[in-house]
Amino acid sequence: MKLIVGLGNPGQAYRYTRHNLGFQVLDGLSETLGASFSREKYRGQIAQTKVEGHKVLLLKPMTFMNKSGESVARAARNQVTDPGDILVIYDDVDLPLGKTRLRKGGSPGTHNGMRSVLERLGTQDVPRLRIGVGEDARIRDLTDHVLGTFRPEEKPVVKEAVERAVQTCLCFLEEDIDTAMNRFN
């Protein structure tokens, strides 16, 4: 089974923030795959489907960003034997707005949600798809930036990045991570 995780924060107040790009990608992916987030399990919302005959579990942790690892570890413990079969999608202030980057593993960088995931899984060998939200020099507090919404002029760039991220996920599911990295990085 493949586990695709989108990181974000639960609740309407966070729905369109920079920090919820992972949720936005999963919403697009679930729509493309004809799956719906109709159940709660593993301290998150889940959708189940099949791609190329393989089971796929989509997970939106409802633990708030900094404790995302709790939900991911529960789902992985019950469903996934190889960390390479997990793909975590999240926002990244260290990438320019709209840029996407797929990697097989590595450190979490400045992202506390990804740090929680890696700590709970006990490995850095977890594939991840980062979506750039850029930095805003006018905002001193990083938290204010990632919990803020996109400016009107940023929205078309973000929409395109979310669509590209959905296509990257599909390639990861239908082919493999190397093909997805070569095609979308």
C-alpha cells in the first residue's frame, strides 16, 4: 500500500493558508482519483482508492501541523512496510513561491510538521514533495507568514503549483519516485 500524506492544520480558519498546501494537493488528488475524505481514522481524515491495482491511502492529519507525526505514524504502522511507499506533501518557505521539489529523503529543514513525521517514523528516508511558499521580508514572524493567506497576485502561481503537485503524485503512484523526480523537478 502507498500512503500519501498532505500536511496542514484542521479547521476553516486555516483552510486557505500557506501552511495548508498539503491539504489542497490531497483535495485535488482525491478529486482526480475519484476518492473522497469520508472517514476519520489514524487521527486524520482518510480516503482510500486504488491506482494501477495497488491500494492507496490518502491522509490529512487532524493533529495540527507540529504533531503531524502522530497521525502519520499510526497510519504507517498499520498499512505500510517500506517508508519509500510514503509521500508527504507540505509547504516550504525555503523554496520560491510555486516551485515544487520531490526528494527521496533528507532532513526536515525548518518545517516542524515534517520534523514530527520523521521523528515518529524513526527515519529520514521518507519521500517528500515540497511546495514553495517563499518568504515575505515584510513579515518578521515566520508563523505569521505560513498561517497567512496568499495575496491575490500569488493565487495563480499557487494554483499552478498545486496542479503540478497533483501530477507529481500521480506519477509517483503510477510509475515510481525516480520517474517523478526526473519529470517534475
